[in-house]
Amino acid sequence: MSTHSETNTHIGNSLSLKRIGLWVFILSETFLFGALISTRYYLQGVERPDHLNQPLGLVISIVLLMSSLAAYRGEVAVSYNDQKKFRINIISTIILASIFLVGVGWEWYEAFQYFPPSSAFGTIFFTMTGIHAFHVLTGMIALIIIVKMGSDGRFNSNSYWGVEGVVKYWHFVDVAWVFIYPTLYLVN
Amino acid sequence: MTQLKFLWPITRGLIGAIIGLLVGLGVGLSVSSLTGNPATEINISFSYVFALLGWLLGVGVWNSWIREWIGIKPSYFEAKNWQRYFGFSMDHKVIGVQYLVTFVILFLLGGFFALLMRIELADSGEGLLGPNYYNTIMSLHGIIMVAVAVAAIIGGLSNYVLPLMIGAEDVAFPRINALSFWIIPPVAILLILTPLFGGFDSGWTAYPPLSVTNADGQLLFLFAFLTFGLSSILGGLNFLTTTICLRAPGMTWGRLPIFVWSIVAASIISVTATQVVAFGLLMVILDRVAGMVFFDAGLGGKPLLYEHVFWFYSHPAVYIMILPAFGALLEMVSHFSRKPLFGYKLVVASFLSITALSFLVWAHHLFTSGMDEFLHIPFMAITELISVPTGVVFLSALGTIWRGKLWLVTPMLFVVGTVFNFLIGGLTGIFLADVATDIHLQDTYFVVAHFHYTMMGGEIFMLFGAIYYWFPKMTGRLYNETLGRLHFITMFLTYNALFITMFIVGTNGMNRRVWTYPENLQDGNILIGVFSLLLGLSFIPFVYNMVASWARGTVSGNNPWGATTLEWATDSPPPEENFAHPPKVDEGPYTYGQSGRKETQATPI
């Protein structure tokens, strides 16, 4: 009686339920990033300033994609109950993500000089990278939580939804960058 | 002290909010001293965001959620009886009632603001509110009523009955469900505080450039709307997942009650389109707080961008409001005509095509905004096309009533009233979808009357009808039929008198969103004011009826309407786990008049 939903057999325990919930959430977030990308074209067309730091943009994109690979390796490891490999991979994901955020910070520092938020391209640039960086940050917090949960021994090869959910979200954040990167850096 | 233990979640939430407010203020002060941007708005932004987080953590997120993540045992405290309504309960039935009561109160508050507007408009000169306060009150009326229309049926009624209708024990994510309700109080508080910060005179649409340059109250409004959007997304996510995953054995998609289908369609819109308006509001916030230039035409921004983004959500949003109302309408039509629903499959197809088409009509709000001319005709055509599936819904209602055995109790009276009102709302919509007439009628009271006919005459009437219909399910008691009919008759007559007069003054040139008008429109406005007051009074029997019947109405029994759908197969009010014996569904939802039908569509297993 007292712990209503928690004792209940089919709510909160079904994996397909959680998966579908996550996919609905990802569908919802897709509309946010869709709106972001459309706004860029609506306001600026395909204009792009010359002062974008192209090498840095490429490097942080690669770093972020590498982090997705590490996250995937982490998920596979936990599915084989390899706790050590799981930890190493998820912690590398977090490190790569921090490198990505430092890179974005560096970009912002340079962008302030050439196209500040009070210019048209700056508005787009800071908003897109800012909203994306916010998602990276939330993903990192989630990754830290699953490392903690993993070290408490709460995942094994039969039950690792926490890892699966967070890693799926992490892939989504990376895929979003795969669309944002060309929209900001390559289109001309 | 132990009797007051049920107030702990709210107390903890308030303490959390105050701590958050102070922390946010500190962060805001340090950020504004670094950047030198206008400090007040930065302070407001940080204070609000941190206060919101503090409130949510305090009210229940920490205890029932975060503790589990970091490996501490979650602590639940479930109060008993009426005290449950004040806590972070995860029971969808409690949350449904929380939503419903909150939004009925907000509805009455919004109605009170409308009466203040009518007092100002009783005279063409300056009256009670004057130019300073009129637009703020008008905007508050708008946004509160929009929130009621979006959340009262979905958050309140469907939270209560959808899991029962599909034979589930609860919604898919009970904690998220509780969260989506407890996000609402900060929204209400923020909106009520706006007059202290100079109000906001932009209307609920908050078009820039006005919304970028006006008083700080606008920022509070933007945050309130943004937060409300979050609640709406979480709600939609829950209903979609619940319907996909938690249907009872035998409850196939073709056996879902039509109300459930309407909630599915509305939820698809609310999880997707809401993100887009949230981004629109965020752009205005960034323009105000961070000095960005999304809408500054002088520096490369485009004000029209906001109108596109805003209506990309806000036109589909009218279907978030009206689809559940259609669902409830068809549900009741079948039960009270004692006939199977006419054209069930066609109605489902209509709901889904309304959902799809609703994403393609937004720019009809921009016919006079300076949008490219070549867009006028396609958007006019699609807007008129969407009336076809809407017509199918009407056909289904009329086909079900046709040669049915009508039982004209209060909920059914509201159904008949809604059919009448929405017909007027739909027909007057043609003039507004049509470019040529719209350019004359844009921003007049004709538009105001039109959307009140669809939203209030369609949705709010259905909200009240559905409250009467499910009242015995929620409370186990019958409402007073005489008072119910009195409520319907007074509300229906005064409502129609009021808004038909608005059509007339609108076509004569009465502009919306103004506190003054030419003197020849005086008589019409006085008439509208009188009818408004009477309409307001018509809710007295409703409130009295609900409170008194809940406390000491006649006990209703489990299925006072003899309805076939699953929610009536369990006790009224349902036990905590909804069904003492899990139900197995073995026939469609509306089997009236068919040989060998059972009392409801289910048998216990």
C-alpha cells in the first residue's frame, strides 16, 4: 500500500517500457535541435564568418565521436559483466567529454572577439553551441552517476538499464553535434 | 505535530526554493558584475532557475529520486485520505485530482481577470485599469486560460481515467508524473507575481520586439511559460508510453476507448511541438538577458522568426486542447445515447490526420505579418483541409446520437451544448482561414469570439461535462443533478449571448487588446459586460455542487451510468492498485445493443 508504484510488478521493471520512454524523449529533443538548425538558416542563410577556428572545430568533433565509441565499449563491457572495463570506458567517455567542453570554452573565448553574442552570427553560434554544451553537461552528470552506481555493484550482465539509457542519450547528444557541426562550420 | 506531517513536502519545497533563490541571486550578482549587462534581469533569471530546482528537490525529487541514484534508500511518506493531495504522491489518481483542482481554481482566477477587463471596457474612456494595467490583466487572462485549456483535461481527467481505461495499475513513469504536477505551482506563482515587476503587456503570444524591450514582468512570464512547457512534455511522454506499454491483456489498439486515442494524438503534439515553443521563448530570454539579437532587425535578426516558431507550437497546441475534448465528447455520446460509437475507425484516422496536419497550418496566423505572399495560398488550403477530419468527428457524434436512446443528464447536456458551440466556432473559422476576409477581421473581436467558441465553447464546456461524467468515479458519490442542469443552462445561455455579441462588435471594428474604443461600440460592450458577469455567476452552482456532493452526496455505486468502458469495471473510487483483480478485455469499448454483451468490456482474471 504505502510504496505504491515501487512494489508494483509491471511498472518500473519492464525494459521495453523504459526504452520506449527514452525514445519518446529523444524524439522530443530532436524537435529542439531541428528548431535550432532551422533558425540558423532562417536568420543567416548559408553565410559564415571567416574567423571560425576550423582546426579546433574538427578536433572537438572527433573527440566527441571518440567519446561515443568509448561509451559504447562501456555498455558492451557491462553486458559481459566486465566491471573493470566498464569503469575504464565510461571514465574515458567523461574525460573526452570534458576535453570537448574545454574546446567549446576556448571557441567561445575566441568567438567573443570576432562575433560576440550581440552580432547575428554570434547569436546563432552561442545559442547552438550553448544548448548543445548544456546537453553534454547533463550527459556527463548522468555518466558520473552510473560510474558511482557501477562501483556500488548495481549493474550486471542481466540488469544494466541505467547504463543503456545513459549511453543511448549520450549517442543522441553526439548525433546532434554531427548535425550542428556542419551547420555552423561547413555550410557556405 | 504529527497531524501536520502531510505538509512536510511543501514545507521542504519552500525551504528549498528560498535557499535556491538566495544561491541564484548570488550567482546572478557575480555574473552581472562580470559582464556589466543589465543586472536585474540576470538576477531574476538565476534566482528563478535555482529557486525552481530547490523547490523540486525539496518537494520530492531528492527523496524519491536522487537518493536512489546515489545509493541511499529512497524515503517515501504517503499520507492518508485527503492529506495525500498535499504531498509528492505518485498515484495517478491523486495527481489527477491535484491537477484538476489546481486548474479549476486557475480557471476561476482567469475568469476573474476577464471580469476586470470587462469593467474597464464598460466605458469607452479610462476606467478601472487604464492603459497601464489593462494589457497585463488581458495577458494574464490569456496565458492562464491557455494553461487551463492545455492541462486541465490531459493533466487532470486523463491522468485519472486513462490508466483505468486501459486496465493499467498506474502510468508508465509515476515519479515523472508527480514531477510534472509539482512544476505547476511555481508557474502559477510566477504569473501572479508579474504585476509587481511592471506586468507584461504583450498578450500571451509575447511577440518581439515588444517582448524584448518591455518591463521585467515579461521575463517572469517567459520563464513561467517555459516551465509549463516542460510539464507538458513530461505529461505527454508519460501518456504515450503508458498507452503503448501498459494496456491490459486483450486491450488491442482497436479496442481502446476513443478518449484514449484522443490523448495519444494530443500527446504526440505535446512531446514534439512544445520543444519548439520552448526554444522560441528561450530566444526572447536570451535577447533580453544575454544581449543577443535574434529579433533585432537592425543587427541582422528577424522578428518574424518568433512568430513562425511560436505558432509552430501554438497552432498544434489548440489541438492539444481540443482533441481530448473531442475524445471525451465521443466517449459520452456513445454512453448516453446507448449506441456504439459511429465510425470508430474513421474517428481514429481523423485524430491522427488532425495531428499530422496541425503541424502544417501555423502560418495562417501570419497572413497580415508581412510573410512572403506565396505562402498565403498553401497555408489557407491546408487550414481549410483540416476541417475535413474535424467534420468526421462531428459526423460521428451526430451519427451516434441519430436514433439513439438519449439520456439527457448533465454530462450529455454539455455534449449537446459543445456540438452547438463548436459548430459556430468552426464555421466562423472559415472566415479567418480565408486570406481575403482574414485581412479585414485580423485583430478584431471577431477573432476573439471565434477562438472562445472553439476553446471555451468546445473544450471548457467539455471539461465541465467530463468532470460531471467522471465525478462518481473519482469520489464514489453522485453530484446534484438539479444544480448540474442549472449550471449548464445558465452557462450555455450567457456564454452564447456574450460571444455572439462579440462577433457583432468585432465585425463593426472593435479591436482586440485595447482598453478603449470608438463610442459607437459602447452599447455592445456594455451588453458583453453584463453577460460576462452572468456567465461568471453561473459557476457558483458548479463549485457548490462539487464541494457539497464530494462531502455528502448520495453514494453512487461502481457504475452509475451503466457504461461499458473499463474504468467503470472497478470500484468507485478505485483502490490504490486500480483493479483488485487484473482485468482481461474481450470486446470493444462500446457494445450497446449487441446481443450477449457484458456489463463492461472486461472480465477479471
